[in-house]
Amino acid sequence: MTPTGQPIDTHIHMDHEPELNKYFKACIKAKSSDLHLKVGQVPRMRVYGSLKPTTGETLSEEKMEQLVFEIMSAAQKDFFLKNGAIDFAHEVTDVDRFRINVFRQRGMISLAARRITSVIPPFEHLHLPPIIEKISMSHEGLVLVTGPTGSGKTTTIASMVDYINANRSCHIVTIEDPIEYLYSDKKAMVSQREIGIDVPDFNDALRSLMRQDPDVVLVGEMRDRETIQAAMRAAETGHLVFGTLHSASAAQTVQRILDLFPQEERDLARQTFALTIRGIVSQMLLPSIKEGFSRMPAVEILIANPIVKKLIGETREADLPSVMRSCVNEGMQDFTESLSNLVKKEYVDIKAAFDYAPNKEELKMALKGMRSAASGIL
């Protein structure tokens, strides 16, 4: 998250390739998802979910400053020196960008970078359930994609937005910090607004949103009450709104949203949320045993049918998992269903499924009778 006051001038002009790009290109070659640089350590890359040291040089304080400040504008450098942390995106090739966080730890500069390819994968490449297409083509309401850091939320939501881009004549407005995937106009027109470049902060972007005549809105992370309120207002007035949240399940998502409101506003917020919610997609990434795939998503899907809306309005989130299990014909599924399918299709092994399962007893019942080398688990 970029603090309010991020400088507007974030453009840099260079007549040579920055040295840091060699680290980013090594990430791309190794099919790594993340790069970590820390003073006194060799660079580390996250490959297939595990953080691994490289054979590169140990980084000195001077080297870190040189690498990091070379890719910052003067305004970004000033902001970092004043605040101790900054987020921005850096383009390495025509199809590869990195979402970068530079921060201080123990008085020294560190860098964490997440690789974001500009090639937006379609649903089938992400192994997402077919119901995602139907959710994406809703004409109004709030759609949330949730999960822990590194669970693929950004990629899933980009795939959903690009599906709309290819199939619906409309205006899509995104508010991003920073812009990660670049959309090319297809059937839709896409306006991407980056915090710190196109608009000073999220609040300014949200205030001016309705004057831009959007049909579809991506507001990114639901980080505070103001963002949630703006998203629900837009959904109430006939717009399709996408957002992300760090929560582990659909039921937890509802509670996490409402906890952002003070007690005296919570009843109204609950009713508004029940009215506007269209669907919640919660996901996690597991290591895959399928050749050609490093990781595979397990996905929980809650569709806001009349029963779901009624339960949310009546403070009965605890009953949502049973609704997901009983409404499979509507495209809903819980993590147990998703994990058991991944095991049965031999995309992930049983041990990994149990390691990630929110309810191990339910998964054990779902897989009962399967022959497996991991017989001790079952």
C-alpha cells in the first residue's frame, strides 16, 4: 500500500539498462515469482513457492543503494528517504513487469519484487472453474477475490477483467497501486489509473470515479472502510465492482468486511453488503505434481443467491459453508470439494492437500476409499 502523498512524478528517463534488470531477467529465466534483495545476503528467488538462495554476489549497503536508486525517479527517492518504504512497478521487457516494494530493515535498504507478466492468462490456463465466466459477466454487484498473499488474487482478477474486456462493450476503470497487468482495449475500453501518477491517492480516485462513466470498476485491495463504502455505493448504482481482500474463506470475508465498520454503522453496512454482493472467490495455491505446472489453485466459490443474501443479512455467516456444499449445481464449491477434485485428477498429492485443507476431517471423508501411497493420511 502506498501512503497518501506518494509523489506524482514517478517517471524516469535512462539511456542505459539499469543493473537491477539482470536480477529481474534471472528471475524470468528461472520462472521465479519473487525476488528478495537484502544487505549482507545473496539474492534469493521464490521458485515453485520456496525461497531459494542464488549463486550471486553478497550485497553490500553501497551496492543496494546503487541498484535501488538507479530505478527510482528523484521524487520517488525523496519519498522513500522520508518515509522508509515505497511501492512502484518496473518494466523489464515488453511482457514482464515487477511490483516492487523497497523498505528499510535494521537501518538498511531491502527490496521485495513480485513478477507480473503482461500476458494475462485465460481462465482455462489458470484452471479456474467455469462458473468464473458467469460471475465475470454479471452486469452489477460486488465481486471479491480473496486469499493470502501470494495466492494468485491479482492474476485471477486480471483474468476476469480481461474476459469482460473481450466480451462486453463497456468502459472499465481500474484504480491500482501500482498498475500491474496492462490491458489492451478489445471489445471494451479500459482506463487504468495509477495512484501516485494519475491521481494522488485512493480517496481522490474514488471521489472522481462516477464522473468517468464506468460500467465496470476494479478498486484493488479493500483496505479500509472508505474503499468498501465507495465500492458498495458503485455496486448499488448499477456498476460491476471488483476488489481483493486478504481473507482465508468466503465466510471470513464477510466478517472481515463488516469488522471495518464501527458498531453503530455495522447493521446498515451488513444490509448494504447483503444487497450488493454478487460473489466471493477465495483461493490458495498448492504445489502441483502435474507435469508442466508448478502450482495449482484450490478455489472456494460463493454465489450470492437469495439464500446467501438472507444469511448474510441475518448475521448467519457460519451457515455459508453448508450452503456452498448444497448448491454445487449453481457452481458453488468449498475448499474441501476443490481440494478433493485436485487430488482425484492427480494435480496435487494427498499430503499437500491435507497440509492446506482448512477442514482436514471433511477432506478425509471426501477422499475415503481412494488408493494412495499416502495411506497413513487416510
